[in-house]
Amino acid sequence: MSKKNKILPRKEWLEFVTETDCNGELNINYSIDGSGDINSINNLKDSFLTHFRSYQGENKEKKLSVISSGEKPSLSQERFSFENFDKIYFIDTNDSTFRGQKSCSTAVYELLYFKDALATLGGKLCFKFLVGFYQFDVLEVAKGERIGWHLFIENSRILLDAIESKKDILLVTDHELGLHEKINNREIPYYLDFFLPKNVTLGYAKADKAGSVLESGMKVADKMSNKIKEDFHKYSSKRLKIQTLKYDNNFKGYIEVPN
């Protein structure tokens, strides 16, 4: 196996922030089931847990996934995500060209049965395609991935608002990692002047050949995003329902691809 194709060891990290009055003292309680996992951390500041997977690149540590805003600790990425969120979605957007203009295709998947798998410490998981969007006549300076986030959130807003007080939602993407903290803290909007709904958290994952569940989810979404792009080019001569956002000048319109 060549060095280029060799899978480097993956590491998993758990970062946390303590309360200001705990005098630097942490009390970590380990699980009694023999798994070696963390059960709880005393003096932990609420919603300041972050789990990430990484590997050592040639020059620096490269992050494969970053999930934050959790309150229940775990050294396992899957358990950390499954325990801290009630709904997990994956969204991926790829750029394209249509009739000489920039276009973008977005695919959204939902992870099913993860709560059952957590409860039974096993079982099947399922990635279910929810919806796709094809954006056309996109400005070159516009970021298609952010448009994709917005189309999904706006098209799902009734659902998101209805479950806001009951459900914590993780929206996993492979873009804009450097801005996730500010977007999740509602310090900056995720798109135009729109802030994330208060029950939604952006997570980050890259499709990885030695991937976890979340990284595998991004791989599935990326594949479907490319299929949507190919299908749109194939069937663009047919009559399609074009929708617009009158307040948005970053693109001309979009086609919704239903489940």
C-alpha cells in the first residue's frame, strides 16, 4: 500500500470548559459498564462540550469532524451525537455549471433509528434522503453551501419551530468550520441576516474512507448531491416548478427535489 493511500490513525478528542468558580478542579466519573467511557463531568459549563475526530497530517492536525454544544460527555463520537441531539441531518452542496452560469445542487439526509441503537447498544442505522435543491444562476461570489442551508431551514421552518421546545437538531455539513462557533452562538447569521433557529446546531464532518457514522453520512449526501446535478442536466428540458426567494439576489431561483 502506498504512503498516499495509507489510512493514518484517527484520534478522538473531548474538549470542555469549566465553570469560573470551580478553582480549576474537575471531577470526571467513568461509566460502570466497563467501557472506559465518561459518564459525567462535574463543574462543567453548560453546552461547552466539543467532540472531534482528527488525524495527524504532514504539517498539522487535520479535523475530520467537530460536534459541539453538547451537555452529555462521551469519548465516542457516535454516542456523543446520539445522546445530545434528537434529530441528525446531513447536508451537502456541490457547485456546477448550467447554460454557462454557476449553479449548485444540495442534498439533505436524515439519520434514523440512532436512538434505538443507543438504547440497545447495537442495531441498524439508516440514512434517509429527505429533500434536494438545485440552485441556478448563482453569483460567482455567493457560497452555494450557505444557500443550501437556508433553503433547507426555510423549507423546514414550520417543522423546526413546532418542535423547537422539545427537540435538539444537529445539522452536519462539510463547510465553513471556522465560522461554526460564531454561527452556533448566534453571534453572526448563517446566511444573509438569518440566524440559526435556537434548537439547531451546525456540526462538521468530512467524508472519510475510515469514517465514523457522521462522516459516512456526509459521503452519502455528497453522492446524492452529484446525482441531483446530473439528473437536473438530464431533465432540464422538461417543465419544472421554479421557486424564488424575492429578498435574495444571490441566485435566480431553485428547483426542489422531493423525496
